Amino acid sequence: MFSRRELVTGGLAAAAAARATDSGAATVQCTDNSGLLNEILTDVQKIAAPQPVPGAFAIGMVRQSQRTFLKQAGKYPDQIDVGLDTWDAVIDWHVATLQPFQVARHADGRYAIRFLTTNIVLKPELPENYVSQGQ
């Protein structure tokens, strides 16, 4: 019997050839490996399935806030206030998607990060998942 690692990395033929030469056997027995192959297929499909990007939900909330403001004011907001969890999720999204970011500190001591044309400002006194409508 072959391990999954042998099947995935080396291929069935290479693994069978290696085992045949190691054991000195001249013939390789054919067995029904459909169950094992189905398990491997399931594992590969799980790996190939798109994984959610950390912070994508928070970025979606920020984008929705930007859209709402854009429809009302005709421009993107200059600033959106967020709570701690949303702030952390926005940072995680930048890291996960390899987007460059720079955290700045405003004159009033608040931290801000630029997202498109909007400054996302951390306000720890707000509820943790809060996203304002923009200013």
C-alpha cells in the first residue's frame, strides 16, 4: 500500500518502481486503489478551494461605508472611524494580501491607515466591530 505522500509527490509509478527495486521484487501487483484515490482527490480539492482572506469581512464593511457616503456626497469619505476589531482586521487584510500600508498618527493622537482615498481612524472607545458612515 502507498502512503498519500508517495502518491501526491512522487506519483504512483515512481513509488511502485522504487518499492519494486528496494524489495527486489520483479513484479508489481495491481490492486484497486479507488478508495484511496478518492480520499486524495478530496484532500486536493480542499487545498485548492479558495481560503477566506483574513480581514475580508471588515474591508467589506469599510467599502460599504465608502459606497454609502459616495452615493450621498458624490465623493469618497476623507475619514471612517472604526473600533479595535475592525482596525485589527484591516491590518490583517493588508498583511495577508501583501498590500503596502503605513500607519500614521494624527495631531489628536489617533492612529490612521490609508485605504484607497480614505483614512481609517482607530477609535478604541467605539464598539469593537464599529464602522462609521464616514466624514
